[in-house]
Amino acid sequence: MTKSKMSVKSGKTTPIDDYLSKLPADQRQALQSLREVVLSILLDAEEVISYQVPMFKHNGKGMISMSAKKNYCSLHLMSPPLAKAIRRIEMKKITPFLWFDNQAEEAMNFYVSIFKNSKVGDVSRGPDGKAFSVTFQLEGQDFMALNAGPQFKFTEAISFFVDCKTQEEVDELWEKLTADGGEESRCGWLKDKFGLSWQIIPSALGELMGDKDAAKTKRVMEAMLQMNKINIEGLRQAYEAG
């Protein structure tokens, strides 16, 4: 059997497979793609046919349905809190979307407590009262986060770069983000207690590295490579040496 004719979760034929098999190839492929996205988020979803269309249930409650019409396919959010959260966030062209095991709400509150120009958005909860997804804003940047299980972890391949104007700001963010189990790394990089990577970088580094004198920028680079938390005074001393 091909994937389009088989449940992507269990390998067994389901009513949704039967529904898809009766659609034209382009609609079948589109809905199968939507299905895979839904099942990557709602990992324990139950797939059923309700009112003649595919529906995904979570803890016995209908969360999302999808359907095919003559000229288009659609995805419908049936959970009011989930739909409300997505409607209320002012979607930018690109919004960071973070996958947590079960700490999305805790992480949101942690980050909002650290960055000054920040706020909590919406929290969508499941029938058990636990957060399913959250939205929040840090320094004017929108974020979305999801509790979706332990399958995927953060790595240094993705990090958030924070531009700091003063050494005091560097010191404060460094201390708070490495608290309670965070890890320091080289050159202004760190991991917070959730494993998310940040670069806490003073604007002065870019200014000093932008000098046309290659000898000065080399000294600044060599000094920076010896640091964990960036020290502006140490960079300036290297810049002015010689």
C-alpha cells in the first residue's frame, strides 16, 4: 500500500483512507499533506469521519476537520481556544514556532519575565486543562509554541540573536537565561534551561569588527574567541592595543 492509502500513524487502513481514495489525485495529495501536518502536531489524535468529512479528535474532543470541494481543499479549527489563539496573533510573514515536550507555558512565562518589552498572548488548553499551544511576544517579536511531546529537541543550529546596547544588559540577560540549569558557551552563545540557544551580543562588537584596520579587527576577534559572555571593555582593550 502507498502512504496515501494507509494511515500515516499505524499503517492500518482507516475511514479517512477510504475518504481520500475517492478524491481526484490533486485533492487527495493536498489533504494527505494536511493530514500529515495535523498528525505531526496532535500525536495521539483519533481519526474519524464525522458529518461525512475527516475529523481529528484529541481526548475524545473534535479539534480539526478537513474537506475537499470542487475547486479547493480546507482545514477547519473546531476547538474554540485553538481557533481564537491563531486568529488573535497578528501573523507576520515569518513567526518563530517552538516545539516543546510539555513546557511551552512555563517557557513562555520564563522568557516574558526576562525581556522588558514582552507580553503573554493566548494559551490554548486541552480538556485536561494543560496548555496545548501558546503565543507571546518578546521585544516586539511574535512567537508561537506547542506542547507536542519529546520527539524533537532544540540544537545550536537555531539560535536567537539579541542585540545589547550596554554591558549591563549583556550581564543581566546572561545571568537570567543561564539560570536554573542553563549552559554557557563560547563567543556570547548560551543555552537556557529548556535547551534553546541564544546569542547575547553587544552592539559594540559589530562596531569594533567593522573597522577598516585589519590588525585591530584581528585583535578584537581573538579576544572575543577567548570569552564566554562578551565583555565590552575587554574588546576595547584589544582594539586599542599595539
